[in-house]
Amino acid sequence: MKDVTLKTATAESVIRCGAGAFEAYAPKLNSRQLFIITDGTVNKLYGTHLSSVFGERPKYVIPAGEKSKNPRVLMAILKSMLEAGVRRNSTVIAFGGGVVGDIAGLAAALYMRGVRLVQIPTTLLAQVDSSVGGKTAVDMDGVKNVIGTFYQPEEVIVDPVFLNTLPKREIRCGLGEVIKYGALNAEIYKKLLKNIKKFTRAAFLEDITYDCIRHKATVVQEDEHDLSGARKALNLGHTTGHALELLYGKRSHGEYVLIGAYYELQIARNFGICVGQYAENLEKLILSVLKKVPSFDVIENAASVAAHDKKNDNELISLIVPKREGQSVEMKIEYGKYEQYLKEISDNLRNKND
């Protein structure tokens, strides 16, 4: 097992990584008053095991899926915490994937102006990305993550044992974020290319998860609140990916991140920002997970959704795109141009897939 310590001006998180992390560190939380937040799918798989580790603690189970990440469910969680007698010295445990981590983190941040938070991510996406760094949020009125705050967990327990029960689709979802880190970090990029046929192997996933967490911790320490722009790079693929996810919603978040990264990579190619063998290799990595990038009917509507993205600069759409190994840049593109490129890329894909 390996630890990563994430220190910011306001807090310190310790991220426990590796096989056996849950059994080694979760029981140490038993001396506290705990409130567990999970979802229906995870509760069916691990509810009995949670009880054996923590005993019968108050627990709130949300319906699985992105639709639960809304203000109504958030208020229901907070009401349940109040009824359970949660106090300022209590600890919220977010036990689940990215949706659970986001909404449980926000509930912990809001309740009595902040109670202690421990993230125990159970999906690959949550382990490599969303459980680390303190971003918490819910969606509202079709806009992703529009209500939220930065709230660092004091501890994150990342154990690959939970990946054993994930369907292949959820592994692909997490690999979307892993490849994003490959476009941001030269060493991760090289490791991905070298192991392109080993992406689903347990030993590789444990190793690459640690690499991704270490990279994200470094970025968050530099720019905890997205103020200097360093953390903005972590949104590579997300502007288009979020828009497509909100419009079409039939795939996982990580798959949409990969699809968004593909579309944005083609835009970067058109502008001469990312070209040559490096661009070809990134496309190869994306296709190694997706197999085929889909086209979308009326994809130009995604531009109007992307126009609400909080990263935008006035009327310009903000895209984080790869430039060269270990380096990304922010593109600011006019709405009309962005809409045009989305349609052209989608049409080209439709012709290719046909």
C-alpha cells in the first residue's frame, strides 16, 4: 500500500492506496460517530460487509445513478443526518462511486457548516479522480455541478478490491479518466501506451490508479479552488463530454469524457495545436477503450449546453486540449465555430461508421 498526502491552505487529506486499504483503515473509524451515505447498488453488494466492519450505523441509501445528484436528494440526506443526531464532531462516510462522493461531500460541507468527511470510492472513476481533491456538487435544471463547493475529505481509502464487482462498462468509465490523465502527464501517457493491452488487469489498474491520484494531488495543491488555472487542466474532455452526457445520457460519465476528448482532440487538430504521432497515439488510446466513437443526431445542440459551462469566458467556449506529451492548453473558441466543428466531426464519424 502507498499513501498520498494532499496539503492545501485549508486542509490536509491522506489518500490510502492499494490492496487491503479498506480492511486496514476502515475499522479505525469505529471510535467515531458515523453517518454512511451510499447508493442502492453498492448497498446490495456491500451493505452486509459494511455492517460487519462498522456495526449498525445510521445510513442513507440514494437511488443509483446521476439522477440522484439533485437538490431534493441533498435535502433529504441533510434531514436524515439531523434526525440521526449527527453532530459537528461526527464523520460522514461516502461509500460509493462519483455520484455518492459528490452529494455526500456536499452534505458534509453544509451540515452544521462542516463535519468530517471520509471518502471510500468503489468505482474506478471515483478512485482515480472524483474522490480526490474536494470538489462536491449536485446538478440543477440540466446544468451539471452548478451547486457545489470545495470541501476536502480528511481521508480517502482507495482499495482495488471493490473493482472486482464492477461491470465492464464501469471499468471503461474509469478508464476514460485514466486516459485523460495520460493526456496531462507524460509518464502516465508512456505507461498507457506500453500497457495498452493490459488496461483491465488488476495489477495495472492498481498501479495506474496511484499514478493518477498522485498527479491530481499535485495539481490540487497548486490550485485548490480553480483560481490560477492549473486545476482547469483536469477538465480535459469535460466541456463536450458533459454537454453530450446531459443531452443523450445513455453512457457512463467516463465514456462521455472519452467521447468529449475525441471531439476536442479533432478540434485541436484543426487548429494545429495537437498534431502528428502524438495526436494519433491519443486517438489510439481513446479507441482502445471505446472501440468506436459515436456520432450524434442534432449534435449542434450540445453547443448550447456547453455554453453554460462554468469554465467559459463570456461568449467563448473553453476547451482544455492536449498539445504535446505532458502539456495541455486552454482553447477559447467562438460559439458558432464550436457548433460547426461538432457537426462536422459527428458527420465524419457517421460516414466512417456506416
